[in-house]
Amino acid sequence: QVQLVESGGGLVQPGGSLRLSCATSQSIFDIYLMGWYRQAPGKQRELVAVITSGGSTNYSDSVKGRFTISRDNAKNTVYLQMNSLKPEDTAVYYCYGDYLGRDYWGQGTQVTVSS
């Protein structure tokens, strides 16, 4: 069983920045794939960014060049640095982990981009 706990969401103005954190209860070395998804009201959950245990990353086209995913193995934490935020980035952001072939999700953290 893996627990994922997100933090760092909030309200930010367009053009601003936020950093989300996801702390894991399992050693991050053992989690092959970790990432961030988001779900806006009335929309399906969508991939934002993922990172493998080897450090390879993948981003959705909508956030490429603005968001950066990283992992700190010593702290068992994955981060999502979000810059140049837009109103369309408003959503609940969920941390995701693939551990031994099973999917694990955090409880979600709200990000609201509004003036």
C-alpha cells in the first residue's frame, strides 16, 4: 500500500507560479512511475506530467514549456513546478504513482488561477 499526500495548491493570478509537492509513504526508488493528473469541473481527468524512476519525463502539450516535474529521492517527494499559469490550468491536481503494477492516487489539491 502506498500513500500519496499532495500539498501546495491555492489561488494564484494569471502569469503566476505555484509548486505542488507529493510525499510518498513508500521509498520513491521502488515506484516506477510517478506523475500529476488534473481534473477541471465537468471534464475528464487528464495527464499533466509523469516521471520515471530513471528520471525520464513526459508532459502534455498544454503545459510543455511552463511546467516542470522533478523528484527528490532523498525526500521521497515528487514536485510539479508550474509557471506562467493560465485560467485554464484551474483544476484539482492529483498525484499518481505506479507501484508494482498498481495505481495509487493522492486526495487532490485545488489550483485556481484567477484575477
